Amino acid sequence: MSAATAPPAERVDRDLLKVAFILVLGTFMASLDATIVSVGLDRLTAEFGASVAEIQWVTTGYLLAVVAAVPASGWLAGRFGGRRVWLAAVGVFLLGSVLCAAAWSVTSLIVFRVVQGLGGGLLPATGQALLARVAGPGRTGRVISIVAVVPLLSPVFGPLAGGSVLAVAPWPWLFLINLPVGAAAVLLARRHVPVVPPVSGRTPFDLRGALLLSPGLAVLVYGLTEVAHGRTVPAAVGVGAGAVMLGAFTVHGLRTRATPLVDPRLFARPPFGAAALALVVLGASVFGTMFLLPLYFQSARGMSAWEAGLLLAPQGLGAAAGSVLVNRTISKVAPRTLVVAGIVLILAGTAPFTWLGHGVPDAVIVSALVVRGFGMSMIGAPVMNIVYSRIGPEQLPRAAGALNLLNTVGGSVGTAALAVVLESRLSDRGAEVSAAFGDTFWWVLGFCLFAAAAATRLPRTAPKGT
């Protein structure tokens, strides 16, 4: 059934597309910023006279703040309303951007990046839950297929944007570039995004859960980044403490009579568990690859950041093309079919990278990235649609927060794990740098196979009403 002949409850009209575009602006701004700044780390190192160990906290601090903020997004949106929380999150992100641009030392920059991360961590989950509420069950799948492509595009176009900014402007513009985008998003949202009433009333905040979950995740991710940097003691302490805190949160979530920050019982409810596992592994594969490829292009092939970003751009084009297909088929094709097909395409697009040690032509790399991008776009939207269409409005904010949290953690864990593998292979291979990268991509294939196994547990039929 086409959009033109669909009943009103299912038609994606111009007003809904306008709301989706506005909410996407916030998510795109936050997603793009993380990759834009990564391109400018060398410039920031020279500007502040910082060491590599110090400057990496500009990225790590932002990531830890995002991980810490995401779990609270569900309660905040349920308590105060999605539109209000989304606008506040954009405001916090813009405040952090201005402060970062005015930073006078590496320490102040790291602190202000944490402020940015707190706002940026709230935007994707809050925006998705708000959009699902506005769209209703009958239209969720199609609008989610539009916004789900944003996280796939930002790691690709971020290096291009960062390289372009640094080519014509000083480093503060890495952060000031967010201001016009954020200001436009706020003005448009206040005019066009409807107010959706809160769904949780006076539900008390799960303070004990917050003290366990957010710090536990942040400490775990910190420990994993220390593993990647080869620092054994901090890594062991971080991973161990994080695992203990997350275990304690799980016990708390199962025993508490109040509504936990993230309900562990959600993961036992089909199809949420399978969907969550698929998103975790997908995040590990996508973000892990976006860590490996730019590093390979620049360290093994001597490319500039701009050249590396240009070679990665075809993946974004593939993702955009795939999102068009998903938008047209998401209401007709079973989630399992779309997700498994997407994972197969990612596998096919990843396989050539395992041969980097033998010399892979640019034409093959470009073709593989297009296939990967197409496949990646076929996973996130169907998974989110099947979850959002099967839960009530009161559970949407927390479910959106949980899904985004798992994708973020999956990306963090996957990147850290692949960094450790790459370091090991570089040590074993010596001068054979390209071969070390090729060896590491076998792990990416393993992640994809694990995700495929999880995807086979997704429903065989399309959600009703989508």
C-alpha cells in the first residue's frame, strides 16, 4: 500500500516528515560532532601542548558523558515530556559547544566536552521516543526508517566536515559549527513539534539505579579504553568495577517495586531481547569499522584526513539508498528478513577488508563500502520498529533509552575490543601493517555472524498496523 492510498492513520504526511526532519537535526548535530572533533585531535594537541594520553580524553570524556546520560533519558522524557527534554538537551549541547570553543587549556576542554556529551547523550533516544509518540503505531516504521540512517551517515561525513572546517578556519570552529544547526533545530521545534504529554506522572526517579547504572557503564567503558591503550592496572580496575556495578544494577532492577531506570525484564520479553542483542553487535561492527578504516587509510596508506573521509563517503551513499528501500518495504516485509539480509550484505561488504594485506584496489574498497552502507540501513529501523510497535506509550521513552544505550555501549565495547586486537596483530606482524588490519577485520566478521544468530529470533511477520 503506497503512502498516497494508505488510510490516514498510516499515511506519512508532510507535517510528520517535518517533525522527523527537525528531530533528526538534533541527533545529526550530536552524532556528527563526535567524528568532526576526532579529525581535529592533532590540531588540538599542538594548540594546547598536550600529550597524546591527555588529548584522547577530549574524545573519551565525551563518550563517557554520553553513556552516563542515556539511561536517564527515559525517565526524563516520561516525567517532563519528550519535547521539553529534547529542547533542553539541545540547549545543553549548544552551551557545551560554546564553552569548548572558548577553552583555554586541555583540562577545560575536557570538562566542557563532558557538558556537551550530557546533552548529546539525551538527544537520540528522546527524539526517537518523541517521534514514535507523534507518529503512532501505524506510522512508526516508516518515519523511524528515515531517522535511523543518521547514525550511519555521521561517522562517514564527520571526517569530511572536520577536514573542511580545519582547512579554512581555526580549531574553535570545530565546535561553533554546531550553533547554527542547533539554533535552527530549537526554533523549528518550538513551532512545529507538538507537545506530547508526559506518560509517567510523578514516578520517582530511580536514584539507586542511577548511581549503579550510569557510573557502572562509564567505568566499564573507561576500563575498556585503557585496555586498548595497554594500561593493565587501570583497565582491570575499570572493567572489574564496572562489571560489579552493572551486576548490582541488574539485581536491583529485578527486585525493586518501583520503576527502574532501565527495566532488565524488558530484555526477557520477545522480541526485545533479540532486538537488543542485534543492536549491540551492530554497534560494535559499525563503529568498530569506522575506527579501523580511517586509521588504516592514514597510517598504512599515508592519506590525509580529508582523503580518508572522501574514500569513506560511499558508505554513506549506500546507507542513504538503503534507507529508501527500507522506507518502502518496512510495513510489508518481516523484520527478520530485512535484518538478516542487511547482515548478509554487511558480511559481503566486510569480507574484502580481510585481504588488506594482499593489496585491495580502491574500486573494490568503494564497492564494499557501498554494500556495507546499504546493509547497515536495513537493520536499525526494522529492529526499532518492531520494539516500538509492540509496547505501550508509557514504555516508549524507557525502551528508546535502552535501545540507544545498548547501541552506544556496543559501539564503545566493539571499538575498544578491535583496538586491542589491532595492537596485538601489529605487534605480531611488525612491518606488515596492512596485514594486521586485515587480520582484525576477521573479528568484525565474527561480530556480524553473532548478530545474524540474534536476528533469527526476530518475528517472521511484519508488525500489525505499520
